[in-house]
Amino acid sequence: MPTSPDPGVASIARIYDAYLDGEDHLPIDRETAERVARRTPWAKPAARYNRAFMARAVEDAVRAGIRQVVDIGCGMPTEPSSFSAARAADPSAVVVGFDNDPAVLARAERMRDAGVRVLEGDIREPDRIVEALEPLIDWSRPVALVATAVLQFVPDELDPAGLLRVLSGRLSAGSRLVFTHSSTDGTAPEVVAGVEEVYGRGATAPITYRSDERIMEFLAGTRLLDPGLVAVQDWLGPDLPAPPDGPAVRLAAAVGVVPG
């Protein structure tokens, strides 16, 4: 079910839009983003690095011959987006996004075309996502499955790795899993505690940082492309702006390929 569009509760999708200086968020979302930024000045850069990595990984997948993209927890289509990245690489690419935020779904209606769909869906109900994809995706052909900064909002008791396997288990050989997750490795403990507190008290979903060892469980059954599981900015080359001063937050990123 969609999350309630309560203007007094910050939405994780709209908070992310605020990090990106987008236009699809409310004052409560920007206030929450600023509370996170007071705990780590890396909040906004990490969000930007995450989107840039996702767009590059999607574009690379499409240029490698993958013409189907499924983006779980796609969020607002603030640029760069999986939709624009895929269609720039191949205008015939099919892109299907899922989100449970009513604001995302309303925004998506204004950008819909024949090859781009955004549907109501929640990673906590992966069987419903698979059902919705049946008429849209040919599972016998490779798919780029995007799950960036989404499983960190699913608590351990719901078995987030198992939820993802319902989807990744459908992928045929040559498919790619584009994945990021907030990591305790390289993130100061006080930052982890502070960010988890902000989301836990004032957002539509709490956030859970996990170690790289735990994050690798989400990528089980795939072969990681170089450089493997690394900080998201390490995928983007040496020309990034200088990192901000202050305690860092590490977002781990990887692209896994389903072996033949």
C-alpha cells in the first residue's frame, strides 16, 4: 500500500529529492534532510554520488545489450534518473519503476510514455512486483535490476536479502543487479547512530546501516564487476569535487552480473 501523504511526516523519497535539490518535496522533508546534514555533511554528496553511480551503471548495462530495466524504489525522477539514463543509451529500452510513495506515483503520471512505467510497488511485497512485471518484462532475456539505497529501509526482521532474492532469482544469465546500501564500514559510529535516529523518529521508514559483509549477502549468486563492492564515489573516477570536511558516511556500491 502507498505510504500516507501526511504533510507532517517526512517521506524517504522526498527527503532524497531534497538532498538532490529537486523540486518534489515539502518543507518537512527539507528540514529532515538538514537534520541529517548536521550529523554528516556527506549526506547531500552521498545522495548525488548514488544517483550518478546508478545512472552510469544503467547506461552501461543498456549499452552492453540489456534492454529491460526494473528500478525498485525508484523515487522521484530527479535527474539523473534510471529512466533518462536507459533511454539515452537506447530509446527503445523498457524501464519499469516501482515505488510506494503517492507523491512519486503522482509525479510519474506526468512523465509516462510507451517505454517508461512507474507502478505502485513495495520491496516488502516482492511477489506483487513480480506479478505486475509479468506482462511487461521478458524474464528469459537479461534485465538490469536496480535496487539503490532501498534495502537499507527494510529492517532485519523482514529478511531484506530474502525479499530481494524473490526478484533477483528471476533474472536470466547476463542480467545485472545495480546495488547500493549504507555501510557501517567507513561510517563513523556517531553518524550511524545520528542518522538512524533522525529517520527512526521523523520519516516514513527507519534506516538500517549494515556492514560490507552483510551487504554482500544481497549480491550472492552474482559475479561482481570491477572494482567490486566499494564506496559509491570510487565508481565515478577522480574528477569529483573535494569531499566535505566532517565525519563521512559510506554508501557501498556494486554491480553484480548473473553468471551463465
